[in-house]
Amino acid sequence: MTDTPATQPRPSPPPLVSATDPQTSVSTPVEAKARLRVEPNDIFLRDAINRAWLMRGVNLSGCCKFPKYPVPVPSHVGGDAFLKRRNQRDDSTTIEASTGNRNKDDIGQHEQRNESDNPTTTTEAAAVRAEPTADDLISFVGRPFELEEADEHLARLRHWGFRMIRWVVTWEAVEHQGPGRYDEDFLDYTVKALLKAKEYGFKVMIDFHQDVWSRFSGGSGAPLWTFYAAGLDPHNFAATGAAVVHNTLQDNEPLLRMVWLTNYYKLACASMFTLFYAGKILAPKCMFDQGVNIQDYLQSHFLGAIQALVDRIHECKDAEGAPLLEDHVVLGYDSWNEPSNGWIGLGRLDMLPDQHDMRQGDMPTPLQSLMLGEGLVVEDVATYKLELVGPVKSGSRTINPSAHLSSHGRPTKAWLSPELRDELDRQYGIRRDPGFPKAGECLWAQHGVWSIKERKILQQDYFARGPESSLPTAQQRDLIQWVPDHWLPFARRVTEIVRKVHPTAILFLEPPVYVPPPDLTHLTSKSDKASDDELITNMVYAPHHYDDLVLLTKRYLGWINIDLLGLSRGRHKNLFRSIVLGKKATETLFGKQIGEIQKECYERLGKRPVLIGETGLHFDVGLDKARQAGSIKRNDSTSTNISKVTQTTPPAATSKQFQQAFDNILNGLDKTMAHYTLWNYTIGNDASFGDGWNGENLSLYCSNSAYVERKDGHKLDRGGRAIEQFCRPYPIATVGQPTEISFDRHKKVFKLRTKFGIEEYQAAVKDTDAAMTEVYVPAYHFPGGPKNFAVTLSDGLWEWKTEQQILLWVYSKNSDIPDHWIEIRKRRR
């Protein structure tokens, strides 16, 4: 399905559609009512009858990163739809037209409800607020799908064997209109969409998603007004190099592959994460009314948005007051997607830190970023390009933000002018302390980090140790420890807010990328131990992991790769030493890395389920550049040209390179028996712009209806990509626990081994239902049911459920063997 055309207003949400629609019918399974839990020293989730669940799922969806109304704004769409130009200030007519079917009276009612219910907004409620601008009057209703489309997409995901959904929600989707102003329509829509997921038996983890802080710094997540609170001006990020944003590229300017990742190190994103996690230490002057530091200001609003969604899900109950979504559907919540330390911990500002290893395009040092943000000419800014073995320096250049003059004739800066900041403060009800750093000038310079006049660093280790103190030497100041002292406390706050409302919620703890989990098994402080006992109880470790070299270069040669995980853990001294050579070594590298991630979890967090929250691959890996998503330049991205390209460009079949690399990922996940949710399923994916976000093209589904992998396939397979690879047999729920899983997609042979303690076994087999293992066996690989495949068992009986594609396996009641196995093999014709 494609997005609603830009000329149409947002429709009112339709009544819920029954899942028994004959076009998309899928029987509602019994497990839809079952709560899953995490038990100590158990790597699987357990249901009410103590079966081990292996979670296989998908992220829904990449399109949730950008709004849908009043017009869809994927990253290749620029102009006023993305960020309104300042010389076109909004009047009441423009504002009203931008809201779709929501009028200003509705907005006022929602604001009143939010301010009375949320204690963090009382200060702002007292301030005089102007009407929201068109930049704020957007809507994420319809993300990930319109409700009338839900049955088609949820039925497809269920048909492909998925039982888990990582449900993508951004802070911006909830609180885009301003501090404390929640989008009630979006919260209501999300509940209705989750109820649809319930009809199909899905288990859901809510993912609070971000990439490089916000859409306006090249990613997704935080609302626009957070930059204004920090004094930053997104209109000038492109000119000052504060962020590379696809939406603001100039005509004919190509999008560099995966360049969005470099924004983590640049002024806009790095400043926001630094302020969010460590503002009280590193930006003590950034104070708001009533003595609130910017760290607490930002965190309290984000946590308020989280609580608004948690509350709305909690309020969804039946006539008897029993929850309809909690536990039955929504298992729990992610701590925050791919958090970043910003500049916290950097020991030097005049060089590119080693940990800034993703380099593409302009790569200014932190000092150069600060200077560019101030509108200064900066020479010798390093430039990089992606080669076969990763980023390689290609040269350097001079950047002159002052070549771009503002409407007032002043040099272009990344910082809001005094007049504009005052206007926006009135707009959003922001009340700053008189000592807040002055507008129009770098707040880090005003904290003594560097001198604008002298263009030099004043305190090299500022972000590593904090401001200079009265101690005689800088060496006596303690290093700032971001993970234990800043990231972990915030994860605890998320847990506290969620479990205050939903006590049985699972926490899906997601660490920073390439950072090992915190060691919570050897705590000595009683206070830390008490708080972390709550954290690790009913917790799943949910890191991300990709084959990064293939992801970055969109190439897989089969004989060379890079062990970036080993490099990040210090096993390799440099990038060159992390190179992996040989066909066998590259094929098994991903699985070995997943095993290492699991081992780290068991050692630091205790033995528990490890769910790889994101993994996947660009579907255009190995294709020539002209056929890769995002290859169209900005001046081709008009609505007319987009439509023309989408309709005339046939979706490309996956290359042999893709197939080999994707097999490595999926086989590695099978071998380690890791839980996972693939990234991703995007309803609007097309051949021209992929997922619609920064040239990425990882969606399992392509909206071009001509995309059919196999003519004799099921109707729900239409639009699916690489179904033969990701649609795999696996044990959904196992009596005892699985010990080995393997699937040869070429020979069509699936093998499963399980084990069960004798006493547990004897207790379970007294009840046939309790001794029933459910195995998903996709018709895509084994069409026609048992007449076309043979089943061999160690013991017991099996039964086939055609519609559900489920094989039920019951152990023999007369057997006392602890180990069991089953093999499913396609019959030869």
C-alpha cells in the first residue's frame, strides 16, 4: 500500500475490521491470551504452561520515523513539507489547513488535558502560548499502517511465521506540538492498531525509537522544539555542517551512503545527547524556570511522553476492567533505541576520536564542529569515502558557513538569534533562567570549552572530566563514566515509569551500539543493588547487531569481512587487524559474534534471553548503483517524478551477494538460538527510495504489487522479498527447551533437538496440552502439507494444522529419554 496522496486530508479512523475477513483470514490462536515471562537463569521466555518460547519477529515499521499527515515526509522530500521557511510565517488559515481534520478547538482541549494530568508541564501551562506552527501540526496517525490496511499486513506477517513485533514509536509522534502537548489522536490510534495486532496473536515490545536524535538532525526521534530548548537552529544545520540531512540536500546533491550515522559526532546530535544525559555536569548554566537544568527538562518531557503511551495502553480494558493489551499483547518496553553518549567522555577535541569509526563525507573534529556552528571559516576539514574495507580518508576541504547570509545580513550560525529564540520561547512556553547562555552564541564556548575570539580550545578534557574545579590539577578530577552514571540511571527511570503502571512489563534493555552491557552481577553498593535488582528482574537483553561492512558498502565478496565487534572489544589493535579472510571465516563470523554477545550478557547481566532487536540487510546489496534505493537525486524527488519512477521501475531481484550475506545472518541466528526482530517491514517501500529514510532498503516487503517471487505462491506472499530466506521453520513454543536448530533451505531439511528433565517431563506428560511443542513449518518451503514432506521423530506423535502452518509434537508418555529430536524433510518428486 502506498501513502495517502498529499492532497487528501487525514481521514477519520475507521471502525475496527474483523480478522475473519475471508480475504485475510487467520485463526486467532490460543496463545494470544498467554502472558510470557522471564525466569532467572533461563534463555527463553516461558508461557503459563512453562513452554520455552523462541521469539522471531519484525520491526514495524521504518515509516514510523516520519509523519504521514498533512503530507508524508520521507527523507527525500524537502521544502516546506519538511521544515517551513522563515519568510513564510504561519497565519491562522495555514495552521488550520495543516491539521487535516483536527481544528484548533480540538488542539486546545488536548493541551488542557495534558497540562492537568502531567505534573512536568505546570510551569509551561502558566506561560502565554501562541498558536502552533505548521512545523508542529503534523501527525503520525497511520504509522505503521492505516487501520483499514491492518488485516492485510498483519495477516502477511503471521503467514510468514512471525509472532513478535517490535513496534516503533518516536517521541516526536507523541509530543510534536510542544512541551507537554500530547497527540491524543495518535495515542488513540496506537491502541486501536495494537488491538488489531491482538487479533492475529502477536506479542509486542514497544520501541521508543531514535536515530541521531531527530529527523531534523538527519534521523528520527525527538521533536523539533527540543533543539529550540537548547538554543539550536535546525534551519542552519546544513550550512554549518551541524548535521547532514537528506531532506535539506541541494538539488543534484547526491546522498552519501549511510552518511546519517556520522551525525552522531557532529554539533547538533552530539550537543543534544550531551545535554540530555549530562547537562547537570557539563552544561550547568542551562537552567530553566524553578531551577530545572536542561538535562532534567529534556528527560522529564521524554519520560512524560513515554508515560502518556503507557497510560493509554493501560486504560484499554474490557467491561470487567481486565486489561486487553497489557501482557496479552504488549509484553513490555524498550529502554531507548541506540542511545548515544554525544561528546561525553571525549578526552580531546582537536582530533577525530577512534570511536568515531563511521566516517563518510565531511568529518570535522569536535573543535571544528564548534567553530562551524559559530559561523567561522574552517580549513582542512577531513573528507572520507567508503571503500571495500570501510572508511578511507579521501582529502580535506574548507567550509565557509559565512557564505550563507541570514535575512538579517549576519553570518549563518547553528545557534538561534536572540530575536528568534525569544519568539520561539513565547511560542512554546519555555521560561529560561536569567543565567541561561545568551542566544546567538555557542553555549559550549559560554561554558569555557573553547574561545570564539581566539579559535582555540580552553579545556581539552572538558567532556571527559567536566568543568575545571578548584582542585590543583585536572588529573585529580574523576573521569565521567557515561554508561554507569548517566545511561544506566535513565534506563532505571524508564523502568520505574513503565512498571508503576504495568508492573509485569518486561524491560527490553538496549545498550549503546557496540558497547557491552553494564556489569550488574558484581555490585557492592546496596542502593545500586536494590535498584538494579528491579532492573534485571523480568528483563530481556536487546542489543542490535548487523553485518556492518555489508550494510555500509552494500557489497559482499564472500572472502573478506571486518570484525567490528572484536575491534570495539579491544581484540584487534586497529581496523586492518580486524579484517577476516576466507570463505568459511566470513560465513561464520556473524554467528560467532552473536555467541559473543550472548556470553557477555550471561557474564554481566546473568543468564537470560538475548533478543537481537535489529538485524537485517539492504535488499539492493550487490546491485549496480543505478538500481540501488536512494540513487535518485533531490531535484528528481518531486511528487510527479516520484510517481513516475515508482510505477515504471520494476523491483530488482536480490543478488547472489545479498543471498549469501543474508544466509550468514539467519544461519548464525539459528545456530545460536537467539531471539530476534528483523529490521524491518515498511508498507510504503518502493524500488526508487527503499524504506523512504536515508536511502535504506531493508524492508521485507515492497509496495510495488508487481513484486512476486514465486508465481505459485500464496496471495499473502505478494510483495515479499527474500521469503525463501527469512521465512524459516522454527519452534515457537517448546516443551522443555530447544538445544539445536538447523535449516537447509536448499535441501529443505529442518532439524530440531530438545531436552527435558526427567521429573519435569513426567509431570508435564500427565497433561497432553502441556506436553505439546509447536513448530512453525512454512508452506513456502513445504507446500502441500504432509503429503509433500516426511517427519521423523525420536518419540511421540505429531499433528499438522494446515491453516496455521503448525506442526504439533507430543512426546511419548512411555518414554523416559531426556533428549528428543524431530526432522522434517521435503519429499523428492
